[in-house]
Amino acid sequence: MIARAGIRISGSALRSNYRILSKKIPELNLIPMIKADAYGHGAEFIGKILAKEERTFSLGVATMEEGRRLRKALGASPMPIIVFSDSAPWTSDRARFCVRYNLEPVFSEVSSLLSFQTDRYSNRIPAHVEFNTGMNRLGIPVDSASLIRFYPKTAFTHLSDADEPDSARTRQQMKVFALLVDGMRTRFPRTLLHFANSSAIWNHQGFPLMKKMDLARPGLSLYGIRPFENAREDGLKRVMRFTARVLNRIYLEKGESVGYGGTYRCKNPDGEWIAILGAGYADGVFRSLGNQGVAYHGSKKLRFRGRVSMDLSAVEGFSRIRIGDELELWGDRVDPYEQSFLAGTIPYEITTRIGDRVERKYEP
């Protein structure tokens, strides 16, 4: 490895996680979410693998451009691609884009839904409808269901607290969606229904309405990260491993500091080793990890020292650490929730913020 920092993406770990999810809800087919470059893991690589899985109903992206790139990567594959949040405002340009790249839009806003229904391309584009049952982000109002004049391929909602099936918000959303499900089954019996993300899949026993669903939308857990902090791992394997090389060793005497601002100062009377890593906030190592984050040298856990800069980070060292050694910043040993907590964020943000100059290696 010549690069100072790199990520390795494991196809075998991805397939293993997919099967773990499938076993949790064996009666449902899946819409793997690979938006945001598959949560930073590489949408083309991830999409090609998951498109071949028997239980994959379609692949989910956020934008039309993500859909175009994925369609190009899939080549001759007929796998449907659903664009979850890029149909507003609906225009003839968007319609032609969907036809050209065989993309399926989601309508989650009333004016765009009405525009689609009068569009001359509408009979050529499979489309989906999202309903707002209380998250109040995207989704047409439930009482606007009567405005639908086309046959939705799927209809769904999104839960704000799927990690808490018994919360008041979740119970209310499920109550609203259950009434909608009855109406949709009557008007559109072939429309497929779904609401479950990774958290709801993990908590499937707490959602009786799951028995009436056709599909689920796994995201974070596909990539080997449990969907909420106190969830069980259940055999998930990290798909991404992020590492950085040691570029230098510095020995601090008592009272000496390291990095910008001297925010870490050696207090050990005998001094201490510091290892300088070739990754900084331009590579996806959050600046907020300064004096907070963790890294692993083999099985040895090391703490960040001083500020993270654009290109470099510093961690505590030891006498046997060597130039060129590889330290893990994210992967099998580093708990995503621990590192993200120390950075003041969540695992989603850490994986999606890996910089372009970080070397990527994809393993089958």
C-alpha cells in the first residue's frame, strides 16, 4: 500500500450481512439502500453485488444522478433503481431522465405527484408514493391518498423512532399507517407496501404490522454496523476498514506538546512516544477526534493526542511502533458507536465523509 490512508471494502462481509437481515424477515423482499455512495462504501461495487441477491426487489438511491451512475455500473442488469428523494419539482426533464436511465421516482410531495399524473411520460415510468405519517419530513399527507390517479408500484412511510417500537411517536405512526394500508389494499391491491428500515428490521417482533408488508429497506446494517447503539451485533461484519500509516515517531519530553495549539502536553516525567498518522480531516478523520478518538495497532488500543489537522493526526505511541505501520481508525476493532460518539456525531456521518484521496480497495 503506497497510500498514506486507505479503506478496504469486503464483498463477503456485505453478503453475510445481507443474509443475516434476510433471515430476520424471511417473508419480505429487500430494497437495499445504497444512497450516498452506499454510505461511503462505493455504490457501484455494492450495487453489483446486491443486484445478484435473490431477495433484492430493487436498489434505493437518493438522487437522479446517483441513479444514473448506478444504472451505468449495472450495465445490462434489469434491476430496478428507486430514486427516493429527487422528484420535486417534477418536470419534463426529470421525466425524460427517468425514461433514459430506467429510474423509478418516489413522489413525496403533492404538487409533483399531480404534475406526474398529467405528464405524457407517466405511463412509461413506474412510480412510488411516500406518505407522511408523522415524521414530517417527506411524504404526501395521508388524506391526500385520494388524489392518486396512477397505480403505484410501492407505497411506504418512514419512521422517526424505529429503534423504539413502543414510543408514543412510533405507535401513532403505526396507527396512521395501518389505516392507510387498509385503504391502499382496497384501491391498489397489487401495490407493494413497506415501512421498515434497519432499526425496524432489528425490532421486527415489536411491529405487528410487518406481517402485512411486502418489502423492507435495510441501510446501515448492510454495512456491518448495528442500526442503533444498544442493538445486538447478531453476527454483523464490518464491510469497511479504514487505516492510516505511521509517517513519523516523535518522543515528547515532559512539558512538550504536539500539533497546532499545543492542546496535548506530555505529563509523564519519563516522556512518551507519539505516532504521526497520514490521515486528517481532509481524509475523513474528524477534527473533533483530537484528544478524543481511538486507533488500534494490532490489538493495542491507542488514544489520539492533540488536534487533528488537514493531513495528519497524532496518537499515543510506544517503543515498538515503526514508520509504515498500519493503524485501524475504523473497522473490526473500532466500535463505530464509540468512535462516532467521541467525534460528537453518528456512524452514518463518519462513513460518508471519507475523503477522495483515500485509497480504496475492493475485495470480493
